[in-house]
Amino acid sequence: MKRRLMGFKSQYLILLGIIFMVVVMFNIGNSSAANTTNLTGHHNGMVKVSSSNYFDPTNNRTKERFKSIDDAVNSENTIKGDTIIVGAGNYIENVNINKKISIVAFTNTNITAKNPDLPIFTISKNGSGTVIKGFNFVSDDPLVSNAILLNFANGCTLSENNFIDVPGISIKIQNSQNNTVSYSSFKDGMDGVDITNSKNIIIKGNSFSQLLQSIFISRSSYIQISNNNITNGRGSDYIVLDNCSKSIIEHNNLKTAINNPTAVNLIHTLNSENNVISYNYMKTLSTMSGMELQNSNSNQVLGNKITGPGTTGCGIQLVESDNNLIKNNVVATLFTGVRLISSLNNSVMNNTISKMGEDGISLFNCFGTEDLKNLVGYNNISSCLNGVQLELSFNNSLFNNTISNSVNNNIYSLNSECNTFYQNTLINAPTGIFFKNSDNCTVVSNFITSNIPDSCGVLLENSNSAASSAVKTVSASKHIIVGSIQVTTLPDIDVNFNRIICPVGIKNGNSMVTVNAGQNWWGSNHPTFTQLVSGKVKYPNWIYMTITTKTQRTILGSKLTVKTSFNNLYDGRTLKSFDKKLGYIPNGTINFFVTNLGKFEGNYVKTESANGEVVAIYSATKLGKATLTSTTDNQTLKSTLIIEPVLKVLNLNTITQRSSQNYNLIELYLNKAIYNYNSTWIELKQVSKPNQLISFKTRRDSTHIYLAPKTALKKGVTYKLIVHSNSIKDDTGNGLSTAYIKTFKL
């Protein structure tokens, strides 16, 4: 009976389903007959549908159908929270939304403005929370203003819409907050998204193509622009922030493949602050630049990748902008990588810049102070015309940059003063550092190396002097590495704490200039100055290399610190050390340690200097005479170390002596000469009486210690002697490494 009922219910449900499908098909057929669709062709890849529709706008809650979207929205039966379903077709309307609703369109739902002077959708304050989804906004009327306008509307979502050739602004948001524009397509129109006086707006996952301006934000804050694709803009800028703050532009793909002579920047900020522009991919063409910050302060530009045609454009440009951080960006094949114009207190850090038609990093007209200076550090710059150029710039710092393979100069200072260059590594350029009409600059502990014939390490030139009469460091077959150079007001130039390794170190052909070249390392302890310098160059002393160990003798198995120091000065007669606070040769100077016996541990064979010293750990693994060798540049020093066996007791003898008093003498024989011992660390006792010590007197000679018990030892009794570790020491201060314990019977 139960099975029969279940079978009957199944048949009944199937019958109801069939009846429902027939009714639905009948209604759809009537709707199709009443609303015949005429395809009138294609419009920019989208199907253009005639004024008739597949089915009318319908309230999903009440199932009421309306002749227009506007009727559906403004019906008394449509209440807050309702969803209006719009069928495929072509709609010509202007819709005012004054309640929170969702308007969701089917595929091929096209809409254009009935009155071209008004937006297609206008969402006001009472329409906050509205959703508009799935429409194709199309128009051939050049007078159409905006497709969607949000005015004092909050919490709205505009998603999965297509804007095709909209003559006005596709989405205009003003005086609104907490709205989202997502996963929509904007193509061939004027402006994509325009936001004014708003905050907390999200623009994500959209595509913009061939617009005059894709995204324009003004007088707004907390705007998030992320994961958008923006290509082939027809105007000057792709994304603009004007008077904006605390906004984020991240993970966008901005590129152009068409030549647009009016294009200027992919991203442009004006009078904006505390924004973050990060991890965007940008590809420019023609004269375009990646981004420009103009009169914009305290922004962060992080992790972006910018490439271009290789001859024009700038990757990142700051104009009259202060306190910005430019970090971890990759810029390649443009005219200039990073350019600062009339900007102060910015940090340009950890960027990778390559293949610039002109400068990797350029500072122009940047007049800083001791407290407000641009910091350019830890950048990797390669294959540019000039690695870094400073022109008319003062009080800036360049440090810890690696600059290589520049066509002209790794660093070029033109008409600039009071700049500081330190701990930079400059590789393979015709000129390492070129100072032209530049005074009072400080260059501290830089590495300059070049294999290019006739290349210059440091070149100083005035407008009234030729290059041949400047201070010139020439590198031929060997590298040159220059540490600190302080360029003071002419006619004196101080060159101190440099590492200069080249056939000609300093060449001064200008008789009006004196080069004070004391306190430099010239590659050896006894440099030949007649070959290394020429012209008006003073060298009252030079840095002298030493090698030291704590001791000249050690024991097998020990570890020893070996130090090579460059913190010494020699004037040809007197050697004296100096305080490394005054300066030192460049950190990272390579020193090689080798030995004929034992070994230097780990990576100490090749060790870099720090604060003028190189330290290595030596392990004494074999007995004998070890020669420790330290080599830096053209100087090799040697130190001798004797490796001796570990001190130990070889044997114990007992001697019976007869005199006025009978007592036994214990003799300890050691393997090497004894320096001293501590008798209180030596214990003698009967085995049967372990807690009772036997007193004794001691004496020693070179390799023996004698113990004379005050009470005669008895024959036939078993005794124990304990000589504790370090109770006996050799003449180098190394003690007995392990305790000696001996049990014996007389």
C-alpha cells in the first residue's frame, strides 16, 4: 500500500510539471508574438535590438510586468528591496531611482537615453543601495551626457555593465560614498568613471578601452582602483587623481598599443596626498610616461612595473612633490627611469632601472637642506646613458646604489653642490663619477670598477677647464675602486679614505687646484707615488695594512682569530693607528686568507672588510709551523704560528728515597715544558679512604712535577692521584685539557 501511494505521488508531480511547462511556453509564445524582435545589425560587437523586447520589465517579487523600466521602478507596487528583471531588447529611457532596488538585465539588453540631456539612470539619496547590473549602454547621439549618475547616493553597486561609445561620462559619481563599480566594460566613449566629492568608492575588475579618459577622481578620498585593464586611451591621462587623499591604485594593467600623440601619463596625480600606487603593470608607447605626481606629497609608489619604447617617456616623475616614497619598482626601456623636478625629502629606494635612453634617475632643480633632502638608495641601475644625474640640485644623498654599464657616466653631477655620495658600487662606465661645475660634494666609501680602456674613476671639470686638466683617475688593465672623495670649494679638493687601484691614481693638470690625497689605500704598503700621482697632489701619509693574531703559538685543535686591519697610517717613517670614526676604506673590500697548515673556516678564505677591518677564524688542525697569508689588492702579508701538541701527563713514577726521614716521591712526566701549576688542584688519596686527602709538597723542573707526601706512603696500599684540567699550564698559557687520573699500588 505504501509503495502504491509513493508511485501515485510521483505520477502526480510529473503531471503537474508538464502542465506548468505548457503554461509557461504558452505565455512566452504570446509575449514573443506581441513583442517581435527585429535584429538591426551589430554595434561595436554588441547585437543591436529594435524597440520591441523579449519580455517586459518584471518585478521579481510581485511578478507584475511593466511597459518600461521607469514604470517598473516608480510603481507604487515596487517597494524598497525589490528586484526588477529586464528582458533582452532595446530600451530608450531616462530612469530616476528614488528607492533601493536592484535592476538586473538579461544578455543583449541595450539601453540609451530618451532625453540626451539627462542621464539614463539617475540615482539620488533615497536610491542608496541600488544595484544596476547587466546592461549594454549604447548611443549614437553625441549629446548624451551621462549613462549613470549617482548624486548623494550611497552603497550602490554598478556591476557587469557594458558601456559602448557613450558620448558623455559613462558613470558619474558625486557627493556619494561606499559605492562599487565592478566587472564592467567601457569602450570607445569619452570618459569611463568620473568621481567628485566622494569617498569609499571601489572600482575593480573593469576593462577600459579607447576612451578619452578612463578614470578621473577629484576632491575625493578612500578610493580603491584595483584589478582593472585600461588600454589604448585616446586622451592625455588614463587615471587621474586631483585633490585626492588616502586612495589606492593597485594591481591594474595599463598599456597602449596605438600611437597617441596627445597621451601624457598612464597615472597622474595632482595636489594629492597619502595615496598608494602599487603593483600596477604599465606599458607606454610614443612619448607617454608611466606616472607623474604633481604637487603631490606623502604618497607611496610601490612595486610597479613600467616599460616603454626605449627612447621616450619617463617611468615615474615627481614635479614639485615632497615626502614621497618610490620603492621596489621595475622600470625598463624608457627615456628616464625616475625623475625628480623641484621636489624635496623624497625616498627613491630599492628600484630596478635598466636600458634608459638618458638617465636611470634624474634630479633636476632639487634644492634640499640638511633636514629636507632627497634620499636615493639601494637602487639597481644598469645600461643607461647616465646612471644618476643631478643638475642644479643641492643637499641630496645617493647611497648603496649599484650602477653599471652606463654609456657615459655612472654618476653625473652638473652645476650641483652639497650632495653626498656614499657606499655606491659603480661598475664599467667611461666615467665612474663626473663632477662638472659641482662644489662641496661628499663622496664616501664608494666602489668604482671599470674594465673599459682609458676609463676614469673620478673626473672633475670646471667650465673653464678641459677634461685633461681635471682630477682624473684612469683605469687600464686593472679595476679602480674609489672610496670617499670630498669635493670642497675650489681650489682645494680633499680625497680621503679611498681605495685606489690603478696604474694612475690621481692626475691633476690644473695648477690652481690642490688635491689633498692623504689617508688613502693605494693597493700596497709601499706605493710608488711617482707613478700613481701627477700634478699638484699632496700625500703626507697613506693607509697601511697589518695582520695580527692574539698569539704566535697555539695548541692543536684550537681556533684563533686572525685580523687584517687598514686602520693604520704610515708616512714613510712612523706607523700609527687611527680612530675608524674618522673614516675607513670602503666596506666590502675583498681580502684573501690562505695557510699552508690547518685551515680558515667557512667562507673566511674570501672575506669582505667592515669598518676598515677583515676578521677570519683559523683552525689549528695539524702540528707544525703554519704560515698565515693575507692578501688585498697588491699587498700580501704573512704571519707565523707555531702549533704545538696539547699539554698532557705522559707517565707517573714512584720513587723510594731513604734519608733521615723515609717517604715516597711521586714523579709526573709531561709532554712539554711547564709554565706554572696549581697544587691545590692536585689530589692524592687512598682508594679505601676517598674522603681523606694526603698532604704533599711539590716542586718542578722543565717537564716534571714532583710530589713528596708529608706522610710516607705504605707499600701494598692502593692510591689514586687526580690532576685536574688546567691545573698545569704550558708556557703559552694553555692548560691541561682533560683531567689526569691514575690509580697505583706501591
